[in-house]
Amino acid sequence: MFSPMRRFFITLNLVAVGLLAAVPAAHAADGMGLVGRTNDKMITFFCFGVMIFFTVFVTVMTWIQHTREVRKERRQADAAKLNDE
């Protein structure tokens, strides 16, 4: 009925959904996380860290893309100049 690859992906998705459904029960230990008791200050600093990370990440990736684009345009201009001669 289903190909073996399709059956594999269906099974994989079902296992992933089952594990995701079990996560809250597995980690509910009276507010104790991996670094100790979680409070509002810790969550606030973590969220600030996430915001700073993504801001820096987007800025750095944009800069890298811009430099690669400039190099590509320079290479294309040199190739066009070489073909004109």
C-alpha cells in the first residue's frame, strides 16, 4: 500500500509527535530545570540572550552575504572587461 520510505517517514513523524507530547510530563519537576529553580529573572535574561543572538546572527550573515555579492559583481565585471578586449 505505502512504499517503504513513506512508511518510514510516517513512523518517524508518529514517534516524534509522541515524544513531543511526553516532554511536559517528563520535565515537570516542581520548577527545577537543568540549571536549578527557574525564576522570572532567569527567564528574562535568557530571552534577552536569544534576542541578542539573533540580532548579531542576522547582522553577521547579512555582512557576509554583502561581501560575497560584491566579490561576485567584481568578478563578473572583470570577466565582461576581459571579453570586450
